[in-house]
Amino acid sequence: MHATGGEALPVDLWVAVLIVFVCLLLSAFFAASETAMTAASRARMHGLEKSGDARATLVNRLLEARPRLIGAMLLGNTIVNIGASAFMTNVLTGVFGDAGVIYATALMTVLLLVFAEVLPKTIAINFPDRMSLIFARVVSVFVTIFTPALVAVDFVVGGCLSLFGLQKRDHASILTPNEEIRSTVDLLHKEGGVERSHRDMFGGLIELNALNVSDVMVHRTRMRTINAASPPRDIVQEVLASAFTRLPVWTGQPENIVGVIHAKDLLRALAAVHGEAEKLKIDEICSPPWFVPETTTLHDQLQAFLERKSHFALVVDEYGSVMGLVTLEDILEEIVGDIKDEHDTAVQGLRQLPDGSINVDGSVPIRDLNRAMDWSLPDEEATTIAGLVIHEARAIPEAGQVFSFHGFRFEILRKQRNKILSLKVSPEYREIDG
């Protein structure tokens, strides 16, 4: 029977209206709960749980079974949305007849979209931790109630996938835990929640297992070494003139490293002979060299430095040839950034120009350049900036040539034989007049 004119709605229609209202509230609850729970900070919940918050413990328990949590919220949301639509259709067809179906569809679309989806999810995404703690107990009840149905649904889904030769993976993840942490820190930095220096420290710490000593070593062409055949007085002068406390010592040819001389040991020996440098026996002052493979990870090398109580190692390739040297400071700088002391100079081989471009030596490591300029040039295929240009150009370029790749412009300034000595690098958007 249709209600027309000024006739009051029958009691059963009023009951249907009340049910629609309750279904909308439940739909908003399920939508907000799903959003809040999935957006809640696991770190904050873990901290609250350790401080004794029972609600945080419940949230963590629910998040441990995330697929079941999301499934329960989706199931609840589906049931109440269908129920609300069905009862609203019943009410409006009772008032307007067959046309009520159209009215019910339009009205429920607006109500569900605004009040059961967008509004509750917007509130939840802005206060995820608080909302998760508020909803935790009620959500837990619904998850318990819906578990049998979810198991049945899971069984049906698994059966359907098996028909197509697919397998269901509950805990598969595209990103590794380290990648997830790095991505999270990068996102927080972009949003202003983490400073650049802190982001770099997080990134450096995470990458200790991904980087090898060859990625951070001082290449042999840049090593400061001492010829053991030089007069002792000249060796003393070289050590005093150097900014480094440890220097490799070679005989015959520079690649034949036979020891490492420490400035403090040299000064002690010099004091023992009352400053008479000619009486020094350099081979007795040197300590044995420590060679490590170029494939050693920074994490393993850091542990080795700590165990041996040594801060200096020579890096060799698979043939035993010296490739360079690595120090404890090189590894620590990957975490905390460039470490300066009173003998250090500014970033070596890098000079920034007023227009935003830089003049850089070809031997400057890409990682150092990225840190100094907050750039993101790739360092997977090459260690130095010159190596990157050669890799991308697929040839050894000549002075004056210009290349553009990875959003930057590279101009070769100086070259000696097959070696790029210096380049001018600038982001392409800064180049207006070419």
C-alpha cells in the first residue's frame, strides 16, 4: 500500500527507515575502521603496547592478521550497504511506487558516498592512531564474528585461483623491509617530517649491507703513498705534509704495498733517535698491510674494523691487485655524512657556480656528489662521475662534448688521454639559453 498525500508512513516503513540509518552508521564505522587500522603507525602502537596500553596491544594483534582484518571490514561494509539499499528501496517504493527504485538508487548513492565512505575515511586518515585505539575492541568483536565466513570465502577464492594455476600468497610483498623503511623515510622527508640529514643517515645505515667497500674506497689513483726507498728525512717530510695519519708504503712499484706507516709511530721513532731522521729504519716502523676483497660489504667491513681495532685496509680485486683503500671514516661517512676535521678541506674536486651548475673532477664519487648537492644520479653502473658519463656515452668523450641524461647536462671540460679530468654538471631545467 502506497502512502500518498498527507498520509503518515506505516510503522513498518518507519522501522525500515531506522534500519537504513543504522546501516549507514555501521557502514561509516567499517569504512573508518579499515582506513584507520591500515594507516596506523606500527611504531607508535608498538611503543604504546610496551607502555602497557591494552588497546594498542589489540591493534597490533589485529594488524598481525591484516588480510583477515581487511576482509572482515569489507564483509561488514558489503552487508550493511546492501541492507541499507534494500530497505531504502522498500521505503521509497512504498511511497512513490515503482519510481521509488530510481529515487532509492540516487539517494543511496549520495548517502553511501558522502556519509559512509568519504566523510568517515577522511576523518580516519587524519587521526589514524586515535581512531584505531577507539575502534579496536569493537573491530575485534566483528573480526571474531566474521571469521567463519572469511574462512569460507578464502577457501572459495583459493579454489578459483587454483583453476587458473595461480597460488594465493598472504604475505607476499613487492618491497623488502629495507626498501619499505627507505621509502617511508623519503616520503616523510618530502612531507617535511624528517630533515635531509636525518634521511641521509637512515639511508646510509640501511645500505650498509647493500654497498661494498669498492663503492666508498679511495681509488688507487688518488691514494697518497710513500716509496720505501726514499731517504728517511724525505719520508718524514711527506708524512708531516700529508693530511692523513696512515700512509701506504711501497717498494719497486706503487702497486706493491709492503706496509702502512702511522704518523704517531713515526714521530715516536723520531723522538727515540733524538730527531736524527737518517737513523730511522722505516721497515721497522711500518705495520703489516691489511688487504680486503673489493666485494666485502660495508657492514662486514665495519665489524672487521671493530674486531681488529684497525681503521685502515687496502682493497684488492679478484686478481690480488690493489684497487684502493678504505677507512673506518669512509664507512661512518656513509651513515652520518661528511666528517670534517681541522686538516680537511671542503668537498674535494667540487666547486659550485652561481647559476646552480657545478665544476667537478671526474674522479669524484657519484655518492659524494649526490650527498653534497641532494641529487639522485644513479651509481649502480659506475662509481665516479666520469665513469657515469663514459657508461652512458658508450665511449670516451672528447673535451667540449655535451651529453644529457638522467635530467642533467654534462659538459666535458678537460681530458687527459683516456681520463676525464673535469666536467660541468647542471640540472637541465637550469639551462635556459643553452
